[in-house]
Amino acid sequence: MSKIEEVMRSEISRLAKRAVKKPLESLEAKVTELRRTISSLSKTVASLEKRLGGHVKDESGHKPRLSAPEEQVSSSRFTPLLIKKLRKRLALTQDDLALILGVSKGAVVSWESGRSKPRQAYKEGLVALRGLGRREINKLLVEKGKVPKKRKRRKRRKAK
């Protein structure tokens, strides 16, 4: 009985390997082709970056920060209400403020709700934002890659 069992097991495993082999061969060929394509594309990108030289933006993780004098930063205080008022005065959404300062939207939400306080580097950015107007803010947003929305002007009602 054990002889038949061994023969059946070996035959089943042989047929299973044979059935799986063909689909895997085509997948392996596709993976190899994709790896070659990726390699050639990365070489092309490297050569293009080399041609551009210093004209490529520095995207090494260093975010351009807004700066303010140290004495202003140390003497300033930020309450959740003040942060929200600053954002509203500049007509910014929480996403926009987060983009400008280089933080997540959740951080801005936490600051405005009072669950957390901004770190020193972000306080510096908030102090610098105090001195900017809406036009400068829109320029910052464009530099960061966001297209500011056109705001509709309200029509004034005529006095009767």
C-alpha cells in the first residue's frame, strides 16, 4: 500500500510542477523585461540630471523655511485662536498653511484645537507669516506647486 501511495504523491507533485511552470516562465520573462526597462530609464534620468547640472531643484528633503528674527520668535506666543485668526486673515486653508510651513494638515488641526503646540522651527514660520500679505502668500503657494483659487468678490448692495 505504501508503494502506491508514494507513486501517487510523486506523480501528483510532478504534474503540479509542470502545470505551474508555464505561467511562471512568462511572468519571469516579464519581470526581467521590466527590470531592464527600469534600469535604462534610471540611466536616462541620471544623464539628464547630469546635463542640467545645478539647474535641478534641491529636493533632498530640505524644505525652504520662512525666517524671522530670533528675538521675535522667542517673545511671541501662539494660542490656538491666534493661529486660526492668522490663517483666516491670510485666507488660507489648513492644507495651505501646512504646505507653506512644511507640516501635515493634522499638525495644523492639532495646533488650532490646542492639543499640541508648534515646535520652534514652525513658530519661526508662523512669525514670518505675520508680516506677509495675501499676494506674498499666493506667491509662496505657487512656488510650492499649488495653484491658488480665484476668490469671488462680493457684490455690494446699493443703499436704498
